[in-house]
Amino acid sequence: MARESLQWILTHSFSGKALAVRRVTENQGKRTPGVDGIMWSTPEAKSQAVQSLRRCGYTPMPLKRIYIPKSNGKLRPLGILTMKDRAMQALSLLALEPVSETTRI
């Protein structure tokens, strides 16, 4: 019971949301927009993104499909998420990562 309540607090806290947005905007793919074309490059956009991360009514957007060349000449499909979908995944990862580290397989 305590684990679920701590996960709920983390996913609903301002700090958790800010850390998720920071992880998304400071990685290698930060300049790659999804199908909506939105990038969070300014501090104002990042603060609005932190406020917009809510689980209630959230539905993920479709992927942007691009193909990158492989070394053998064929093409490999790559799906690019929107910034909001990436931040929601990062927020979920913050809550689930401690659980996966402590459970044994």
C-alpha cells in the first residue's frame, strides 16, 4: 500500500513533472518534434509543459514514422513520439524504476 501511495505522490508532484520534462528536453532527441510539430525549447514552453502533464483525460498521439538506413542498405522504421508522450513516459518511469530495481526475477 505504501508503494502505490509514494508512486501517486511522485507522479502528481510538481518536482516529478519538472524532472520528467527536463529529461525529455535535455536528451539527444530534444530537437525532434513528433506529429504535432511542437518542441519545448523555451523556458516558457517547458513551464507550460510541466503544468499540462495530467493523467486525467490523457490520450497518446500517433507516432511519426520515419525510415533510417541500415548498414546493409535496407531501411529501418523508427517511430517518434510527441514531446508530451515522451514526458508522460518519463514520468511513469520515475515511479516504476525503483520498483523494478528492487524486485528479483
